[in-house]
Amino acid sequence: MDKFGKSQPITRVEDQRFLTGTGRYVDDIAPEDALHCYVFRAPVAHGVITELDVSEARAAEGVALVVTCADLEEAGVDISMWAATVKNRDGTAAAAPVRPILARDKMRFVGEPVAVVVAQTYEQARDAAELIMLDYDELPAKTDMAQGGAPVHEEAPDNRAFDWGMGDEAATEAAFASAARTVRMDVDDNRIIVNSIEPRGCFAEWDGTRLHLSNNGQGVWVHKNALVKASKLDEDAVRVTNPDTGGAFGMKGMGYPEYLVCAHAAKVLGRPTRWMSERTEAMLSDNAGRDLTSTAELAFDADNRITAYRVHTKCNLGAYNSQFGQLIQTQLFSRVLMGVYDVQTTWLQVDGFYTNTVQVDAYRGAGRPEAIFLLERIMDQAARELGVDAWDLRRLNFIKPDQFPYATTTGETYDVGDFDKVLSRVALEADRAGFDARRDADAARGLLRGQGLCYYIESILGDPTEGTKVVFREDGGVDILVGTQSGGQGHETVYAKFLSDQTGIPMDQITVVQGDSDLIKQGGGTGGSRSVTVQNNATLVTVAKIVETFSAFLADEMGVPAAEIGFDDERFRAEGSNLTPTMLEVAQMAREKGRDDLLVHHERVTLDARSFPNGAHVCEVVIDPDTGIATIDRYTVVDDFGNLINPLLAEGQVHGGVVQGIGQAVQERVVYDEDGQLLTASFMDYAMPRATDVPYISFTSEPVPSTANVMGMKGCGEAGTVGALAAVSNAVQDALWARGVHRVDMPFTPHRVWEMLQGEPIAAE
């Protein structure tokens, strides 16, 4: 990293305000005179609305407005929320029913917004909501991923939203027919609730000509586009800001009804409005993650080389098409379908189903964790059935370094990789050689120890284009305006330090500006591990432009041609001139000469290709067969993230991702009853990982710099989660295999593990 940065593990500068209570989150900065919004939600999972009378609520003390879907339509609001859809296998379009901002005619999941009460205080709004008269004819709830049941939408009478395929089905079938051995495995990927530490919230303002929405999102442009569409205002009449955001993980990357209704209410009333979700409300209404079940099959030749891979997945979309849900479980799932293995033919079929549950959309990894989890589970199963070592089976089938760039069967091109080197390093770091002794010692105490391996690969996603704007302020400082949005990743530290490294401007004189659609007209937001890679590459281009224009300006000042002026990351220098100004000094010289055009620089860059972070996770679990308690005892990660800007923050991202993966693997699971009521709607019923559930997580960087961008970076935000699910699951399977348990499914709660050991069917907790 000598060329592009110091790669120093510095601590986060923004933590000072977060840890001293001076963060500026959306609920902290809402206008003091803002009216409070309360969302009246569907009490049943499926029902036809026969009466919705809000007259008493409108007359209640302190109430300024009650909004229903009919009110929105009467006001000319476009009530249809945007959602991406895919094509069916026969080329026809997937089902695309309207998702109204507020329930219209029918309720489709418990927690669906039906009406919004706006009042002087939150308590008044909540009390008034109790006066709303809602009558309905309840319908049977659809909760399983299968055709049939009461239709959630007329557009999908059998509740199948789409059937999508990718690959060569005929060639894959032929490979299986001629295979020496085949392995088949059914795998469940349990639904989770994201549970960001700060729930969703917003406030909205209308000044008579312009609408301002502030919410805790992952970028402002998704929400601005949604507001423009719904309100039918000109783009210039809508401003969206994102203040400090307390966790997002994909869930806050898309539009939601509450933001649109609060903005509408502010416009109607000419008063600011505010809304903040409570925890159970969030559990009911935040887009969920995962929730799919798959059948995976591998075909092998006589030498144990993979000849084909076939997957049939059923995914739960929830009640509506979400903004990205169909894409995540099809196109994004397929991008790393074959993982790090040299596979010549693949076939992926995905069937998506509507159910009377909240929508499923992006959660840390967005399709990549689901695909890698499935592949690495069946790789372990294949090793057992083939009677070979699981590590050796992977090595045998790795894409070799001399095969790069490697074109996958699903249309991706892996630029570089040395998977064997990473695997060898993780064997050392995890002390694989000492595992047998640890297992024997536990066995002597009546405990079961297992070791699980996952070798993952993922691709950075999202918009490959990003811009950086640098403004030299009058006070001598510098603003760097970015198109991404921090949700706790440490962007302020990374971006300021990187700009400082490239320009010599002291880091404490650089202010990172994010999340304002007025100041930053275009940006891709945060998601898909894209932020640091695309943003810092854009910063490089902007810095290069600054150097070019400053050199041209200095040509007269230094008395030499611009081409002879160099910049050494601290000062401009030229042979024959004693003038060696810093970048800040040049900016001041330009200001004094009236050259304000040199004080603002904005450049955009488009990455030519995606990069592919990869790595190996090794987990060891210890299970008490008497209680079923599974303890994560050791966890080791070796990652190839390419070149790192800040190794300390990269390690922190890995730790957080691993813990989220451990949570899903060991504790977290969403449960609905047969009527579609959410049974896990509080932390009394939905378990989250705690510090005592997590061991020391060893992290080692083993970089193979990417060729897809000039900095050799690969992204790291989601990698921990991508590798953790299979590593933990394979460790549990390893521990239980000798006891005759040959299928394990997450989450590995004590009750479920104990039932597995007793040979009982896995209970739906």
C-alpha cells in the first residue's frame, strides 16, 4: 500500500462523539415542534378490510391528521411502492402485484401499515389509534413455501411469484447421468430479524416549496427517488438527508411506507412530523433476511473432481415483492453459486413464494451468504460420503492460480485468487494439527468437539460508479463529500485518513460530509461491501485532478511549465524553484487571486469490474450431549481482502460479521404460528448473540491484490457473515456425526441439538 496509502490501523475518530453521547441520530435532531406519527398496523396476517373508520381518531385530543390509503389516493399520491422483479424460466414476467403504501382493501401480514395518526404528542397519537374502527373478514394465512393455499395476491393465484433459472440445465443433467458419484443434500436457511441497534426512524419538513426528509438510511438517493415518485414533486423540490445511523446491514437500504406517509403529512399540515419505530414494531415491519430452503446436488468423476452442481431453491418473499428481494435470491445468489471451485456446468432453479409474513430483502451479504452456506455445507457432506478429507476435497477442486482470470458458469469473471495459500495459512492459524488432541480431551469429559471449515468468496455489489467532491473552505479546512453512507463502519476515519495520505492535508482539518442529496447530487449509497473500494478509487481520481489543476495554476507562480511540477503527497516541487507549497497553501494562493474555480473539485469514476473477497473460516464447537448446549470455542479467519486501507477497521468488520453469522447459526430464528402471528416479536422470545456467546476471533490478512481496481482492494464489509454460517454448521455436524446425526439445521439451540441427539425430528421452535 505504499503507493496509495499508509495502511495504518488507526482508531475511529467518530467514536469520540458516539461514546460520549453526542452522536446526531435522527431522533436526536428532529425539530422540537414536530408532530408525532403513530402507525396503526394490521392485527391479522390475512384479511379483507370491510370497514376502516377513523372519524373518532380524527376528533381525538391533540390529533392533527389521520392518513389512510384512500386519503393518499385522494391527494394524488402514487401509492405503489417500487420493487424489482425477474423473468420466469419461460421468459414471462414474474408476478408484480401493487404494494400500497398503506393497506388498501386487504391486509397481508401482521404489522402491515393500515393508517397513520399524527398528533401533538406520541401518547396522543397512540391513544387515538385505539379509536380506529377496523373490521375485516379474516382469511386463512399462507405461511409455507409451496404452491396452493389462500392466494395472497390475485396476480399469483397459486402463491408462486416466479420460477427462475440460470445455467445449462441439459448439460448439467448429462453430467449427473454420467457421474461416478453424486451427493444430494437438503438445507434450510432460517429467517432472521435484522435488529439494528437503532430502529428505523425519520422526520419530515415542508417549507411551502420544498420537502425535506431525514431518515437513518444507507444512502439518500433511494429515498429521494421514492419521495419524488410518490409525491410527484420535481426532483429539485425534494431533499433527503441521512444523519448518524446506528446500524443498517442492508435492511435500511430500501424504501419503507412510514417515510412516505410522514413526508405527506408534513406537506399537508405545513408542520414538521417525526416517527421512530419501537423494537417490537421493528420486528413486525422491518424487512427480514434469509428464509429459504434448498436442495443441492454435486456430481463427481472417479477422481473426486466436481463435474456439475445443481441447486433448486424455494425462497420466501413475504407478502409483497420488496425492493431487491427477487434479485437477491436469484441474480445475486447466482454470482457466487460455484464458490471457489472449478465447475464446468451448473444449473440453478429458484421458486419464489408469497406468504402472509413481512417482506424479505437484503441482509448482510444479500444472496452471497445464502449461496456459500449451501455450497460449503454440501462440500462437507460430500467429503463424508466420498470418504475423503474435507480440506483435501476442497484443495483438489479449487480454481488454480494459473486459471485466472476465470470465467464462471454464471457469467462472473474472477480476476485473481490463491485459495490454496489462504487455506494453508488458516490451517496454521487455527492449529488444525492440534484438533485431534482437543477433541480427545473433550471426549474424556463426555463432551463432543467438532471442527468446521468454510471457504467463501463474495463479490462487491451495487453501483460501480461513485464520485468524490473536495471543497477547500475559507477557514483553511477541507470538506470531502462522499456518495456512501456510514452505518457504523468508520467511514469518517477511513475517508479522511485516505485523503490526508494522498494530499498531505492534516487529517484533523478534513471533514467528511455524507448523506445530503442537496450537497451530493449523485451516489450509490452503502451496501454490498462497495463503500471503501469505490469511494477511495473516486478520491484518487479527484486528487489527481486537483494536482493537475493546481500544477497549471502554479506554473506562473513557480516560473516553470506545469509538466515539470510534481507533487509528492505533501508538497508541490519543481527543479529551479524554491517554492514548495502544500495543497492547502496553493488553495489559499488561488483564493487570494480570485480563482474560486480551483477550490471545488468533483470527479467520478466507474470501476471496470467487480472484485472478489475470499477467505477461510475455521470454527470449533463443543457440545454437551446431556443439555444440547453448543459452545463456540475457537474461531479463526484468514481473509484475502486485497490491499487494506485500515487493517484495524477491516478486522472490526470481520468480527461483527462473524458474530452476526454465529447469531443466526446458534440462536436466531423467526417463528410465525399457523395464523401468521409473529411469536418472536421481542427479545424475550428472539435470542441475540451476547459477548459471552462469542470466543476470541482470530483474524489474519493474506492478500492477493485485485486487478479490478487500481488500488488492489476487494471489500470486506460482509465477509464475516458469508463465511460464518457454514463454518459453524459444519462444526456442529462434525461434532454430532459419530452419534448418528447426519443432518443438522440452524439454529443450533440447546433444545434442537438435544432433539437431534435423541433422534427426534427437529422441532419448529
